[in-house]
Amino acid sequence: MKRIVLAATAAVLTAYGASAADMAPGYTKAPVAAVYDWTGFYVGGSVGGGWQRSATAYSSDPSYGLGPILYIFALANGVQASSLTQNGSGVLGGVTLGYNWQRSAVVVGIEGDWSWSGIKGTNSVAPPAAFFFPTLTTTTETRTDWLATLRGRLGLLVAPQTLLFATGGLAIGDIKTSTNVVPSGVGSTCANNALCITGAGSFIRAGWTAGAGIEQGIGNNWTVKAEYLHYDLGTVSHNVIEASPAFPLLVGAVGLKADTRVSGEIARVGVNYRF
């Protein structure tokens, strides 16, 4: 019996040694799945569309001697509407820079972006003439040439590579506004008509923005995102004055004040590369 046990043990050990020797050259350890890491600096770009709401209200400007007279004249012809809107839209696109900190399923970050903007809105009104005045056509325009934001981000990972986030912070825009009031029958130059008044303003205005979005990791360093932002740049003002060279005594002597409130929405997609 002892001989049989020893012989069986030797056979098992021999078979095991041969099996191990055969397996060693081709044996590989099963790979461990990498954990996606959102922490780090990133740069990227975005493109999308903007929808802007602008409203201009006119009032008498007391800094001009004949302002009240012009104000009454404008009232008689319907120029002084409670609000002349210049709702508009346009494309925008630009660059992004940011940093994320990941703690478990929570991602906190800060992001800044600058976008060129083609957002513009115009409006023209020509109410019927009143009393003995001619019909006045009032044309207003508001456009945003560029828009930048600096925002905090707070996100939740619903999957290792899928981030839902809320965002908010500072918005800065380059706003251009203009008003032209032209009596009927004088063309567009107003060179010889004292009833023509015009004005424009250019402003870099700070306000606020807030929104939300989703970002998806692709590979080890790339992400794509889609986001919505609401922005509010407050109110800007410009003067509308008589400026015909044929009437030098009136140039700059009469005027209205135009106050324009600017806000809007942005929807865009982007791609980022994380270092």
C-alpha cells in the first residue's frame, strides 16, 4: 500500500510540474479596468447659438436744453413706446479653460470661456403721424459682439465617465446699441432735416449667468459636453440727439435717453482635452 501511495503522489507532482511549465510562457494576468479621473486642467472649444432679448425705453434727457420739447414731439408720434424690443439671435463660438477636482462621485470645478458672437436684434416702428408732425420711423438695434463667462461648476457622476453639472457665475459682454429716428420722405442721410435724431453706444458690461449641462468622457483625456446658460447683462444707456450739420445751433442741443435691457440664452456643444 505504501508503494502505491508513493507512486500516485509522484505521478501527481510530475503532472502538475509539466502543466505549470507548459502554462508559464503564455500566462498573462487579467487586466484591471482603469478608473476614469476627472481631476486636472483642461482646454477646449465650443460652438452654439444665442437668443437675446433686448428692450429699449426712451425718456427725456434733462442734460439737453430742448430735451423735453423733443420728448413731447416723440410722444406725439409714438416713438416713446413703453418698450421697443430688439429680440435677436446668432451663432457663437470660442475657447474654454478650466480645472476640475474629483472627490468620489462629486466633481467641483472652475471654468472660463470667451466666445465671438453674431447675436443681433433690430426693430423698426412707424406709427401714423399725429397733429401736424410728419411720420417718424424709429429703428433700434442691439448686438453682442463677444461674450465671456467665469463660472463655478458642481457635478455628480451618474457613471464613471458621465457628469451632470450645474454652473453659474460672472458674464461679461461687448454690447453695441443704436437708435435712428427719421421723418418720412427725407431718405436715410438726414443731412438737411432737423427732425432727424440719432445715437449709439458701445459698452463692455458685466452681469451674471447660470445654467446646467452634461459632459461625457471619451478615452482617457477627451470629453464632449452640451450645456445651456442664461445670462443677464443689465441695462446700458445711450443718448439720441439731433446731429444734422445743416442745423449747427441744434446739434447736441436736443436729445432723448435710451435705456436698453439685455439678457439671453445660450445652447452650445463643446469638446475638452484634459491634461
